[in-house]
Amino acid sequence: MLKNITMNGIHMQEDSSLTILDVARKHGIDIPTLCFLKKDDCNFVHRPASCRVCIVEVKGRRNLSPACATYIEEGMEILTNSYKVRQERKNIVELLLSNHPNACLTCRKSGDCELQALSAKLGVSNNLEFAGPLSQENKEYRFGAILRNPSKCILCNRCTAFCEEIQGIGAISATQRGFATVISEGHKCVNCGQCIQVCPTGALMQYEDAPDIEKELTDPETFCIVQTAPAVRVSIGEGFGMEPGTDVTGKIITALRYMGFDRVFDTNFSADLTIMEEAHELVDRLQAGGKLPMITSCCPGWIKYLETHHPDMLDLPSSCKSPQEMFSSIARSWYAEKYGIDPKKMVVVSLMPCTAKKKEITREQNQVDGVQQTDYSMTVKEFIAMVKRYGLDIRNLPEGTFDSPLGESTGAADIFAQTGGVMEAAIRTAGVWLDGDAPWNINWESGYEDGIKEATVKVGGKELSICIASGLKNASKVIERIRSGEKQYHFIEIMACPGGCLNGGGQPVAKYGKYAETMLARRKGVQSIDRNKSARISCDSSAVQKLYEEFLVEPGSEIAHKLLHTSYSDESDII
Ligand code: SF4
Ligand code: SF4
Ligand code: SF4
């Protein structure tokens, strides 16, 4: 129902289902928020009204009202930025800062911190009226790939709500009471990093591999090679003011060379290799009556979730390692031998959109002959900071090209970045093998943007029932459908992060309120790269074909199993 209101003296007619904050944003009026968060890319709305920085004056009300939780009413007269409002907001932020280390000079979140930006905007000075001793020590604690610093926490609970409501896990929670309240890690964290992405301060950060990588690059004895994941090339530009979705592949390559990497390769090469092994496994399970549905296995957040939350389903995922791990195993074996490099001197680094990859590299099941295959995994955020430390600016760098042969790939590898991409890539190759051509159009039943989608696709004369899900709460729903017998799928793709790796926990955080827009732009970016590749089906990769001819023999061979496949256990290291 429409209501007549005035906001800052301007008459408006708006629906009663809207809050004052909704109306203000609709009309381009800025009201600051800290605890409130609406992420339209995954339907997350967090409205605890606890920080109170969104307070506004409503005529006739004695107390200021939180705009995020106050719905408009007929005749409301609202002032969003009066002197009284500004002073009260400043007091609130000063109170928060009185229990904050205010260590912006050394905080890695500096420049990207919502609390820092807000205190600058409100003109908070260093004469903090309420300053006193901190309730928590300014110290970082590591759990898995995540670092938490309780002294920087403003108890907005965005992280706990996201982990619970979107990931369906609840791995972190507020413990203790009053001044001693702290966000603590519990168990069953899957390292997806989504809590970091919603944290407004530096209280949750990723564990950093970059300092060790930089040290390795100065060692003349090491042979440093790097692989770049499909999802990083359309988001790195954002760290340098470029539009989301801009393809900066060539500039990333140049930056990595300037940093001193001996070879710059592409994880896309091994994404194609993954499809060769995975499509082979799918065809085998379909033809030999193997266990169905087969579920993709390239997302370590998902795999960790399955191991810890649904251990009775460990016979469903493909045994394929992720592209990151396949790449490293091939680099340390075939590539090292072919080019006369001592694998012991090799340092293999990955550039990933993902925090969970930092833990994947340490999984015992990914070792070959007792040797960890990937040495370090850095995220997009780490890489952007590293580029800046090296005095470089992605915008100004010339275009480079990947080294051969582990830098060659098809368009099918590029779409690994988005939800549904691994499925589509596998179906393309299975279609070629069984029918002589790829089924190019998959008609997803509920539109490509939703968290769970189903389709039927004809491959090898058989109607395959397929499903994709992203976000772990959605994954859990799919698992329940299988467990209850409600659905009989043949093939499922699951990604831990809503929307897939384009929205990974190591990606740049989208500008406030531009989440869906940013995801869409990144998605269009990878889709365009796919469309413009001369080869778009993994089995057409000449580099991968050569690898089989020279070394792996055929998909599913003994050597392929040793190097490219893995196993799962409910006893894997929890975090
Ligand atoms: S990393 Fe993921 S699972 Fe772990 S606490 Fe954060 S959101 Fe939850
Ligand atoms: S850790 Fe970050 S997101 Fe979580 S409650 Fe503290 S400030 Fe909020
Ligand atoms: S969806 Fe991608 S970024 Fe997210 S945890 Fe999985 S592999 Fe990592």
C-alpha cells in the first residue's frame, strides 16, 4: 500500500513494505550502515539494527529511529542528515572506536574498511571522548584459511548470520557476554571465506601466503612457476579501478613475469584436463552401472562440507582432483621431466579466487609419493596487494602470453569460474565422445541466477537429469533430495560460494549495493572469453591431447589415477 512521506522536506509516495533505508537508497540519499547488509546476489538480508549508525529523525518521535528497521508510515516526516543525527552517529562511531585498536596504519583492511570509511565521513577526530582500555587484545588467531582479530570486531554478526543462513553451517558464533563478547570459531568451518567478504572491518581476514611467495621469488635456487585460475582474470582489474568483468589476462601474465616467476601457466590447462578425467568417469559410471549421481569435486569448500556434514555420501563425488591440484601434479612430473627441471627445486604457486584452496593444498590425499603438490595458494586480494607492493599498476602493463604448453586451454575451461560451468564443460566433452557433438544449450528450469537449478540433457541417447547448486545451504537441500529418494539425478555440480568462484572468498569485495551487478559483469566476462576461444570443448585442447599421447596414455589410466585422482574421508583434517 502506498504511503505519503517526506524525506528531508521532499514529498514521496512509497510502498509500506519499504523501510526508511530502502526509500532513502531508492532516491539516492545516503544513510550509513555497519551491521545492516543486503546482498542481492544471494538473497541475504541482515537487519539486526544493533549498530545504530543508520539512525534518523522522525518528527514526533522522542528517540532517533534506526532506518534499516523502521518501515514507512503515512505522514512520516523524516530527516536523514540533520545536525542531531550527524552528532549522534559520530558519538556511536566514537564509542565503537573506544574499544578498537585504531591500527589503520598496519591493518590489511585499511582502505577497504567500512568502519574506517565511516569515521572519516563523519569527521571523527583523534580526541576520542570515550577512549579506554580494549576489551580484547589486538592479536590475530588462525583457524584454517581464516584469521580473526577479536579486537577489531564490532559485533555486527554479519559473519555469523551469513555462515548460518547462506552456508547453512554456523561454524562461528558469538560467545561470552557483555564487554567480553567475542566471535569464536567453532568446528566444521569449510574455509569458504564468505564470512571475510561480509565483515565490515579487519576482524576477519584471510591467511596470507604472499609473504612466503615473495621470499621464494628472491631465491636463485628455486624454479618458481605460477598457475592462474579461470575466475581471477575478470576481477583483478577491480583492484585497480577497472570495471568488473574486464578481462586482464594478458596484464596478469606480465605482472607475474615482472615479479620474477620463471614460468607463467594457466589453471585453465588443467581445467580441460579435469574435464577429460571427469567426463570419462561420468561416462564410465553411466555405462557400467556405477554409483550415481556423480558430483563434481573441484570445489574444496564443498568437499570439506561433504566430508564433515554428510559423510554417508562420500561415494558420490568424482574422484578427480581439482584443476589446481591436477596442474601441480603434472608440473612436478611430466613438465619437470620433459624440460629437465629438478622437481625438488620447483615452487608451485597458484593464483586463486578462493580461500579454501589454501587448505586444499595441504590435504594428504592430494600428495603424490608423500609430496605436497602445490606449495602456496594466493587469492586475488593478495595478488592485487602484491602487484601494488611491486610498484606495478595492472592498467599500465603490456599484454603478455602464457608459457607453453601448460598455458593452453579451451573455452570450456573459462566457464569453470561460474556456477554451472564445470557441468556444462563436462557435458560438452561427454556429448562429443558419445554423440559426435556437444549439446550447446542446456535449458535450466529455474533461470541461471538461482541457487539450485535442474535440467534434462540428452547425451549418448540417454536423458540425463542434471542439477547445479551454489551456496552450501543449497547444496544441503540437494543432498537431502537425494537421500530421501525425492530426486534421481545423474550428475550434479556443487560450488560452495553463491554464484561459484566468481564470488569466491578471495575475490575483491564488490562495491556496496552492487553485488548482483558485479557478479553479472564478471559472469559476462568469462562467457565472452569462452565464446571467443577458437576451441571450446576440453577434448579439443591440443596441449591436453599431447599430454595423453606422451604421458598419461588415456583418461582413467593407471598413471592418470596416481597423479590426478584423490579420495575423501570423514577423518580429513577438519580445518
Ligand atoms: S569460512 Fe565459511 S564456513 Fe568458515 S566460518 Fe567463514 S563462512 Fe563459515
Ligand atoms: S567478525 Fe566482522 S562480521 Fe563478524 S561480528 Fe565481528 S565485525 Fe561483524
Ligand atoms: S566455489 Fe570456488 S571460490 Fe568458492 S570455495 Fe569453491 S572453489 Fe573456492
